[in-house]
Amino acid sequence: MADAPCGPTGTENNNPVLDQDTLACTRMPSPNQQFKDQQIVVNNQSATSAMIAHFDIDKAVKHLDDNAYETSQGQCAKYVRQAIEAGGVTIPNRPLYAKDYGPKLMELGFKKIGSAGYSPQKGDIVVLQPPKGQSAGHIQIYNGKIWESDFKQSGDIYPGPTYRKEKVAYEIYRP
């Protein structure tokens, strides 16, 4: 089915579901408020190093391991965001689409790394641009063995046949 039309994760799911919490986060904490409910809310540049120091990769990965489906649900941004937050980082003003998470991850203190000679490490996050005819793109986290988002992926860094066939652009971020 490599030639079948593919959804936002490069699978047969053509119905991405927007993360309903994405547009709801409009109220920011006061400039002096950095901690809320054991999570760090990043609201200024000085907080980013503290946020990364408190990011728990194991908790983030466990959240995905416990919640990912066997097939795409069209909700990769929501599931990855929830995993990052389970790891201790609240993401204010979330991007609407998975493809737009790169700058937000950098703002939060994740480091962009190159793809030449890349070997995935547990906790790495990849943001993929969408294939032709799609708008959402894809985001995923490496759990130490496989890539996961809203579903457990198999194979390489590409989440599905359309992404693989088109070899879409992607960026890698590391905590």
C-alpha cells in the first residue's frame, strides 16, 4: 500500500485531530512564577536551562510507551506534547501543527543536532515536514528502541511510506 494516500503520519489516516489544548493556552504565569504543579513553566529565557535540567526522559518515554497505539490516530503532536509534559516540561503557546514544533523545542532548551552520522538516543525528538498534499507534518520521540508518537512506529526515522518515499525534511532535537 505504499502508493495509497497517506495521512499526517504517513499512514492511511487522512484525518489529523488538532490538539484541543493547543489554542487554549493563552494565559501565561507571572514573570516570577516558574514552577506549577511540579512542572516548570517556561516564561522567559533564564528559565530554559532550569527546564532542561528537570526534564525526565524516562518519564516522557514511559508516557508514550503506555499510551501509544499500534496504528496512527492522527494525533502525534498531542501525544508527544503530553509525553514532554509528563517529563516535567509545560509547553506554553503550543504550535498548531507537528511540523512547527522545532522553534518551540529550541525555545524550551532542546538542542538541534545534525543528521550526518546520526545515531538516535533515548529522548531524541524528530520534527518532520509534511509530504506533498498534507499540512500537519509529524513529530516523534525515540524511546531507546523505536520511534513513537501516537503510535509505535516500525523501521527507520520515517513514520510511514509517503514520508519515506518523499524523504521529507526533518530536524532532530535533543534534551
